[in-house]
Amino acid sequence: MKVAKEELVKDIERARKRLDNSIEKKEDYEAIYQNSLTLDRLIEQYLASGF
């Protein structure tokens, strides 16, 4: 269980960095939106898992 939590946290951090980078680079709306959705899904998974 701890391994799954750590992996999910790493995935969330990577997704957050991708989103931040896409915003900083002023990428097109669709790219930023997709990165945001990915991050939201991972956070939702984390919360649903009860960590």
C-alpha cells in the first residue's frame, strides 16, 4: 500500500510540473487543459484511495 501511495505522489508531482511548465511556456490552451485534466485525475485517485 505504501508503494502505491508513493508512486501516486510521484505521478502527481510529475503532472504538476508538466502543467506548470506548459503554463510558463504559454503553450496552447488544449495542451494546458489536458495537463490540468491529468493532474486532476491523479489527485482524485489519491483522495479516493483514502491516503
